[in-house]
Amino acid sequence: MYANQILLAEDDSTDAEFFQRALQRLDSPPELIWCKNGLDALEGLLNASASSPLPRLAILDIKMPGMSGLEVLEKLKANERTRNLPIIIMSSSDEPQDIAQAYDFGANSYLVKPNRFQDLRELVGSINSFWIKTNRLRPMVG
Amino acid sequence: MPQELYIQSYAYVLTVAPDGTVCAVSENVGEIWGKAAATAIGQPAEAFFGPATLERMREVAHRDSLKEIPLEPDEPLPWGTRQAVVHHHYDGMLLEIEPRIAVHRDFSREVALREIHHSITGTETIPALLNTLCRRIGSYLHYDRVIAYELESDGSGVVREEFNNGRFSSLYGIRYRLEDLPKEFHPRYSVENVLCSPRSLEGKYRMVGDVDGTHEIIRDCLGCREIYPTLDRFAREEEVQGLLSIALWDKDELWGMIFAHSRDERYLDHQLRNFCHLVGILVSQSLVNRASNQTHRQLLASESIRSRIRENLASASSLVEGLQRADPGLVELIPETTGAAILLDAELVTMGRTPPSDEIRRLLDWAQSQVGSRDVFATDNLASVYERGAELTATSAGVLLLPLNLRCTDWIVWFRRERAQQVTFGSIRSAEVNPETKRFASTVEIRRGYSRAWTEDALDTARDLQTYIREVIMERYSQLTRINHRLQVAYEELESFSYTVSHDLRAPLRGIDGFAEILLEDFAGRIGSEGTALIHVIQQNAVRMNQFITDILELSRIGRVPLNPINCDVPTLVRSAVQEVENQVGHEVRVDIRQPLPTIWGDYRLMAMVFRHLISNAVKYSQGQDTPEIEVGYRRANNFGDGEFYVSDNGIGIDKSHHERVFGMFNRLVTAEEYRGNGVGLAITRRILSRHNGEIRIESEPNHGAIFLFYTDENLTPTTKPFE
């Protein structure tokens, strides 16, 4: 069983609220779990169990205090239980080396944060259609 | 086959082996021995000398003393009034039996030495010293003509001073050639600097027997050693019956000789030769001291000029400028030079009278192989060492070359013009020598191709300058390196700063623009049309700021990305630039491409940015015209493949005083309302081109459009690190 949730790891509260508002505009939006830094996100995901299962999707910013989004990504992809969790890196950087590194660590997608609300809404809509509505994770055992 | 060894006929020579037998003798020993000289070989020394004499000889040899041993009347052989001079070698002995002058000399050696020493200290100049010396030797030792002969660097020499009582002609000022005192005979004077030859006894005698191991002593150390052929011939032609030569040394090099000639036979025994030896040493010492004092005095005199030059160098903005300053200039630094040249970083500057520039460059090219970077090269006869020298004698018969850097590619050169001299040689040219004619006859020649000789002082002045320049340059170089390093660090910090700032600025901007949008969507009804208009203003400014940030990011990126230059097709670059600009401005843009267009050598992405910015700029500033005209083309500069690409428009133009300012960041010459966009585009363009070792410039006047011309370095290679 998977909760109809998206985990967002983002240290900037404006960006987080921006994302949340865009998410709200969807019909039956998934629930948003917001972690303010990478460590919280990692702990939360690694401690998933039957009673508090994994979300459908994790969206990670790169630059966060403490652990960066790419570190979290690396660790999640190395862990047996979270290996198949779809992870999107969403960052303000469009530097080729950041994009390359994200994919090297196993990101499923790399998105550049849109500046306009309209653009963000469209993006969130696409994410919802593709990753939430269509994607089925392997059922968790135990 | 070892050469035969000969000795002069006035002495007898025997070598005695360690076992006490005679192993070699001069042939004339046969006369005393009574039989052929060869039969003396293998005989015990006792057959030749009495036991007391032998005992004394062994003692002297053992103690390595110079004491002569007078031979007794009761020796086994009739030696006569002779003395033995013992040369010690290994455990054996080499005996020189020579006549002893029985007659008491008419001067006291000790007094004579004092007087000569007095002369040395009492005279100020070298010529005066030599003159006194010649006189004293003439009077003590009864020679009719005594000359002081100074050698020059090419092996020729000149008679500097002379004492002459009239029995011979004068040789004063006469020059002799290298062949007359060949360099191979110089070492003969290094241990035993006195050679004496009484000529009334003709001939020379060969050494017979085993002379292994004694070659050098017999050839170079014996008082009766053979005189060399040219000296021999001189004595014969001049009818010199008594010949004395005393060598004078300047450290390891032969400075010259004192030659004494007499019409009558003259023989100096070992004691007298020792006296001459001492005199030679004393005088040599003094010559060297005097020369260095002279140098020292001249150095002091030229010090004021040197310090002025050093001041000039220190205060000048560049080395070339410092060296070029007149009064005092380089030419004055070294006296009696007629011209000078400086070659620095392949740029040649000349002063005074010099050969043509291309000849100077060729000379310096050759000079690279002639001297190490820490020394100077000087010649007063360039033609003798450099094949093109003969053509340059008018201005540079003499050159003094000073390398300034390690690889000897930077130089200072001083030139001296030819000084034709009428010279009287005391001998004829060697090519014309034959046994019948006189070799030593006066010949007057005009010496061509020589300049005034370079003094040691001149060389020292040059060396001094070399050291100083090296210090100055090295100091500036390390300064420059330090500055470069700091600049690099600052640049890197700036670029990483720009990157961080731009990224961090974007987040709040999203907040402003994005939430303004949400506000509009959700609350349009409640804030009305005026409120909506205000929100639009917020959004427009956010968009502007976003564009600024994008441009700064772009600018900061240019220094950081690797450069991958290729031949870029310009029309393609123009077409994609046009498309992007059309997207931006929302209407069609027409650009005229003037063929033929060569390819441009540069990183494709960065070149695309250049064209995009320039065309966007052109569009912006010509949009006010009825028919905006934008052109892209190539202008040839010369026939060597140099040229510039250009983007031109018929817009409002730029005043000449602003041509530099437009390339600054955020610089705008017209108000924002009329022309959208900001002023970073040209700054970005200039930065890109400078990374390509190229440049961009403007030709424009107000209301007459503008042409932006630019080029890249065709020799640019790919770089992976920034700032390379």
C-alpha cells in the first residue's frame, strides 16, 4: 500500500508554498509531505513501514542545509527498500554538470523550478498525471 | 712514435734511474765519455761522478732543493768548471750539467732585486713599469736590446717598451703574428719561465736512451731546453748571439714576454736564471695588480653614469623605455662606442650608428650559440668570428653583445666602427715564408676590420648592467606573477560569487512574481482593475530582474566553461540567432548576409551567443528606422588572412565618446522605455571575444548607424580550465 502522497524536500518556505498552492489547484491532489532539509526527508523515507508507508514520489531540491538533495538521492537509491521510489530533482540550477550528476546518481527526472505560477501549475499537472496516476510501485512487504 | 727530444749544446743531460744506472744521455755526453753516447747507457752513475758529488746530488734530489752542485776537479770524467742542476723525478734524477760562471758577477742579486722592486712600486703605469724593467735587465745582464712584448687575444702581439743601446735596430711598436709565437709553445714557460740561449755554440743534441716519463721535464723545465723554431730563426736572421726570454703571466694565461738580445754571446747560469725567474714573477704579479687597479679606477669613474642609467631603468614604465632614455644613454655608458641596439621581446630599437635592423637580428641569432646567459661576448674584429662580419665593418668592426635573459633571445649590443690602422709587422706573412728569404723583416700593413679593443672595464660595465637588468626584470616578473595570481584568485571568486548570487536571487524573485500571479488569479475580482494594474507593474519588474539575473549568470559562465574552438559556419550561426531574436521581439527580423564569409574559429555555443547579442542589439537600435537594415559580413584587413567580421545596423548610432562605455555592464545610452532589454549583452560579447584572444570594436556616429567589428585568434586551442 502506498499513500497518495508526494514528499517534498525544500528548505525555502516560499518555494515550498509555491509548490503547494500549485498542487492544490489539481482535482484530487495528492497529500504533500514537506521536509525542510535532506536529513529529515531521508530519515522519514528510510523509516517507512506498513503503518507509515512510502509516498508515491519524492521531489528533492539540491541546495539544502546539511545534506544536499543529491546525497539524499544517492542514499535512497542505495537502500533496498527505497531503491525503486521515483525521485525527481527540482532545482533552480540549469547547469549541465548538476543535471548530469543527478542522473548519474539515479534520478528519475530533473526539473528546473519555473518562475511563473502558470508554468509551475502545468508542471505539477504533468507530474501528477505521469507519476501519481500511472505509476504503480511494487507492493511493500512487511 | 714519441718525438725526439733535443737540448741546447751548452749543457749535458743525464737521467739516472732509481737503481743508480744511467738510462738516458744527451748525445754530446759522448765527447766527455770518450765513446759513443749509447755505450754510456746502463753504466752506473759512479762512472760519471765522484761519490761526494753523487751524495750531494742525491741529497738535493731528496730534499727537492734548487741548489746547484759544483763539480769537483777530481770527478771520474773531465767535466771542467761546471755545475749540476738536479731535477728530481720519481726516485730517479735528471742532471743538467752546465757551465758555471767563474767570474764574479758585477752586481749583487739582492740589491738588484730591491731596485727592481722599487721600480715596480715607484711607477704608476704599466708602460712606465715595463720601460724601467727593460732598462734594468739590459744594464744588469748586459743585453743590448730588451723589449717588453704584450700578447693580444688573437695571438698576435706588440712591442710595448724597449731598451736599446743602439747595437740593434729598434723594434718599438712593432707587431708580430700568432705564427711567430705559436700558442702551443706557451706551456713551455709555465714552470720554468726563463729561457736562455748562448748562440755562439751552434746546434742541438738529441737525447738517447730511455726517456720514458721524462719528456715534460726535458721539454719544459730544463734550462737548456730546446728553443722553438721561430725564435731560433729570429735569432739567426737578426744575428742575435745571446737570447733571453722571461715569460710574464696573468693568472693562467701568458701576458707576454721580456725578450733580451745581445750581439755577443751571453750565457746565464742557473743562479742568474733564478734571478730572472723571480723578476718575472714579481713583474707578473704587479702587472695583474696594476691592471685591476686601473679597472677599479675606471669603474669608479663610470659609476656615476651607471647609477644614472639605473635610475632611468627603475623609474621607467618599461625596460625598453628605460634603456632608450638618452643622457646618459646606452651609447655613452661604454666609451668609444658609436652605436647600440636593444632587442626585447622581438622588438628592435637602435641608437646611434648601427648596421641595418635585419643584419642586427641575424647577428643576434648567431650570437645565441656564442655565449652563455650570464656572460658577455666581445670582439674587436667581427669578421674573424662571424661570416657576415666582413660586410658590417663600417659600423660594427667591433661588437659587445650582452644577453639579458636565460634563452639569450633578449640583447643589448654595442657597436664600434672600424679603425683602420697602419701597422708595422716585424715578420712577413706565414704564407710567404720560405727558407731562402728573411722571415723577420719589417712589413707595413693596413690592419682592416678591427675596431678599438674592448677593455676589461667595458666588459665589466656591461656585466654590471646585465646583473642589474636581470634583477629588475626578475623583480618585475615575480611581481607580475604575484599580481597575475592574485588576479586569477579574484576572478575566480568573482565568478563563483556571481553564480551563487544569481541563483540565490532567483528564489525570492519566484516569490514576488509567482505570488503576484496567484494574487491576480485568486483575487482579481476583489482588487479591481487598478489593483490589477499595480500587480502587473510588480510582475514586469520581476521579469526585468529575472532577465538581469539571467544575463549575469551568462556573463559569469563565460569564464568558466571549457573552450572548444571549431570552424563555425557563420550563416548558420546568424540564422539561429535571428530565430531566437524573433522569438524575443515577436516580429520578423531581416538580416542581410554578405558573402564571401569565411568560417569563424571559436567555441560554437559562445559564438552563437555573440551573434545573438549583436543581432539583438542591432534590431533594438534600428527598430526606429523606416527600413531597418542589418548586415553581417567580413572585412579583409590585408593579404595575410587578417580581417574582421562585422554586424552593422542603420540605427541611431553611438557617439564616439561612448564607444568604450557601451561595453561596460548595465550601461545604457538611451532610456529604458524606448529600447527594452538591458546593457549586459555587449559586455558578454566582449568577454567571449577576449576569451578567444580576439577583440571587438565599434565604428559609429550618431544617426549614422553602427558597425560592430570583431575577430578571434585563429591559433586558439581548446582549454579545459578557465582563464587559460
